[in-house]
Amino acid sequence: MTTKGADMETLRTITTVEQDGEIRLSNLPLKRGQRIELLVRTKAMQTNTLSSPPTDS
């Protein structure tokens, strides 16, 4: 997704961290020397929890 602001263009991509502390972005429409501002937002990790059905005591 691309949107344009006053003097900046916004690019959005979603990726998964494959190695702790590192992210990799590629195929961006950017040129060498171009100045950017980078914001990183994280999603909470989902955990699969199995719950037992209630039992009658």
C-alpha cells in the first residue's frame, strides 16, 4: 500500500522476523542516498492454549 503525505510517501509491508533482532526488507522503490523515516510496529504473539472442558464434580 502506498499513500502520499505533504512531503513523504508511505509504504506499507508486513513481514515476519526470522532471526532475533533483525528484519529484512527488499524490493522497495527506494534509491541509494534517499532519506527515509522507518517506524516498526509489532503484533502481539499469539499462543495456542488448550483448555479442558469443565467437569462436574
